[in-house]
Amino acid sequence: MMAPVNSFNTLFHAQAFWGLMMPVSVSSMAADVIRGYWAQRILWEIGGYVAFYPPTIYRKDHVQAYPFAEEKDLHVNVGRLIKFLNEWRSNKQSLFEKILDLSYAMAEEGFWMEQDVRLTAAWLQDLLAAGYRQPRLMSLEIDRQRATIGEGDMKEFVPKKLPSVHLGVDEIGTVNYEIGNLIKWRLLYGRIFKTVIILAEHSNAELAVERCPLSHAYKYLPKVFARYGGADGFLFLQDHMILNYWNLLQADKEKLWITDKIAHSWVTIPLESNKEEWFVKQGAMVKQVVGSSPVHFQSKYKESMGEDKIVFCGSELFYVPRQFVEDFGDLVGLVGNLDLHHKIAVPMFFLAMDSPQNFDSEALAGTVFKTNLAANETFSSIYTAQSPAVFPVKVMNEIDFIKVIRLMSKGDPLLMELV
């Protein structure tokens, strides 16, 4: 049995906060009622229900006629919608995955549109980012009339296969894994950091992915810095580097962090008699930038490096506190249009901004860093929750992501809410 529920004087308990999402592709006069039917069907999955109580507010209604078109979505489709919802079944194993499954099915049947499926996904992501815990499934298996209690899903809630109605890929295609990957990392790190900016070789406005050639990623960072003037600092993290953020709580947020104490990550390259053309060209550009820099940048850099060598650093992970943001931007400006690579520019910037003895080198000193994994190694075998970061951790599919979350949950047990 279902009953119409609108948005007036309607209270949602915390276990039903996911149901606060209001569709936007249907008429405003019908949106809340359609949402009410959708939410009621999902409530069955957690043993929930709708309760009606005597009124607690009173109002005077003024008779006003509404054009039929305003409520067409409701009057024309309500019978078919209720029949559809009663017959709908899902074999998904977590609540949020079931919600997305139903939202897509409703779009496929024409009850709402593609943008509402994207809106649903975004709302669920925001809930998780705010620390919301998915209610456990306690669904009535309608066809068998008996209750089962599940312990939660062991998968992500992004469907493995989903036509374009979810994220705008080709109609006959499936969700590109890289797109799904962006949602996962946002869910993971969005719980901890106030803002997560994702940079990639190709932009995606709907997913808030910003275009940035990764070989020159440092040139884009001043734009990010300027956008968040109130931020205490900025952490840069590449996708194969996993951050165990719980180990950084005591790190000095007023100092620079970089992997300068990690073998194979921070490597000094001599330039004299170097036969590697790439390093020779990069070294020449470093010399040009340093030579044109203000005296305070030159003196700090030359104290550490001189002119006969440069530092090559993967720069997969580094932190710039607020007090060095202006210096970083000035150095980017000095590079200008030079083709100075990210892995050369970032360590040069750090050495020009401050002396290494002033870095908080201990913050990242315990990082597990391997350039290549042995044949018998996997990211599971090198991962430890006691290190500040682990590299490389290449997540290639949903199963890998679940493994990573389970490993990280040893340091942050609440992460298990994501899988």
C-alpha cells in the first residue's frame, strides 16, 4: 500500500535523510509527491514506513486553479508509477546502490529524467561526505513474504553497468570506469578535506573535473589557491598515491611537506657530463628560472643545490601551507611558458621557497614508496595503515577499490561505511 506524501509539514527521520532529494525534471507541483512515492518504495528496503499524524499547523487556502500541465506528471502517471514501484525488484546489496538502481529505472520508464539520476548520485555522495551512515537493509522480500536482515553491502554503490542516463555516456555504453573512479575518490577524501578538486587531462563539467595537463599540473595550482583564499593550506595528491590521513594529524600545517626523505622519490641528478638530453634541457630551464628569480629565491635554492645539479621528484604528494601560497604563485609566473616538467619544477619551487631543514620532512618520512612492484607483490602486500602514504596503489576496478577501503579501514574504521 502506498499513500501520497508531499513536502508540507512532513518530517524525515535521520534514517530516511536520503529521501530528502527533490526531483527537478518534473513539474514543481508534482515533484514532492513523486519523490514521496519513490521514497516509500525505498523505505521498504530498510523496514521503514510512512506514518500520518494529526495536523500540527493550520493554514487558510485560497482557491486557485492550476493549469493541468502543472500537475500532468502526477495525474497521468501516478497509477502506472505505483504499479511500477510495487513490481520493482533489485538484487543490489546496499541501500545506496538500490536507490540508484531505482532512480535509473524510473528515468528509463519516463517518470523523471536523466538529470534526476545524476542529482540522486550527487546527493548520496554529499551525505557520505558529511559522515552519513547508510541504514542497514532489512527488506521485506515481497515475493516470499519473509524478512531478512543484511549486514550491508561489500560493494560500492555506483552500479557496474549503467546507460547514459546516469552520467551522460553513450546510450548503448556503460559507465566509464574512470568516471566511476572519480566519484569513489571524492567520496573517500571528501569526508576529510573541506574541498576536493580533481584535475585530469580532459575536463568534465558535470563531474566538476577540471582540465589540466598533468605534466604541468603545478601551473594550474595558483588558480586553485586563488579560489580558496580562506584555506589554511593545499595538499596535492596523485591518484596512485594513497593518503593515510589519520597519520598526519600531528604534522606541522605551517610548514612545507614533500617526500624529500623518501628514496627513489627525491633524487638528485648531476648535470655535468649528463648524457640524458631531457635532464640537460630541464636543468637549463631550472638555471634560467633561478637566475631570473628575486634574490631570496636564488639564495635559498643555491644554498641547497648549487648550479651543477637538479632534483627529480615524482611530486605525487606535497603540501603548501597558506604562508607559501604567494611564493608558489610567483615561481609559477617566473616559469612562464617554459616547458619545465612538474617533476622538476615542484622540487625546485620547494627549495627556492624554504630551506629543507625547515620542511616538516617527518610528516611524510614513513611513506611506503616503490617505483615498481615485484612480480609477487600487490598493493595489498605493501600497504600498511601505519605509514602516512603508500605508492603505488593502482585501483583498476571495483574489487580493487573495495580492497583498498578495507585496508584503509584499519586506520579509519568508519571507511567501511563506503563499501
